[in-house]
Amino acid sequence: MVRTQIYLTDRQRSELEIISKTLGKKQSELIREAVDRLIDQTGRIRREIILNEAAGIWKDRTDLPDLDEIRTEWDRH
């Protein structure tokens, strides 16, 4: 692990202390868990953005085979 110094507001610090005592976890552990959740959430959002940007990128291509025609041909066999 890498040591990192952060600044918290008074409210953040006092709430974190209460949560720490309630859950029986160290404040540093709670902060790491919160950072992990943010990373996971941001990763999902990033993937959604990439998929949305990629949607339909081939719709105007004329050099691709007609998939409906190919499927019809497969169904005949």
C-alpha cells in the first residue's frame, strides 16, 4: 500500500469517526472501501459511454455483406 495524505472537512471527519466506531473498522479502511466503490462505479460508467459511442458505427457501411441474406441462406440448409 501507498501512504496518502488527504484533507477532510470537519463534518466528513466526525461522520467518518462515527461510522468507524459503529462498524468497528479503521477510518483508513472505510476510505479505501469508498475509493474502491468509486473506481468500480466510474469503470461501469466509462464502459457504458464507450459502448454507446460504438453503437451503430457500422450502420452506414456498404462494403459489408447483408446479414439478413446470409441468415436466409443458412435457414435454407
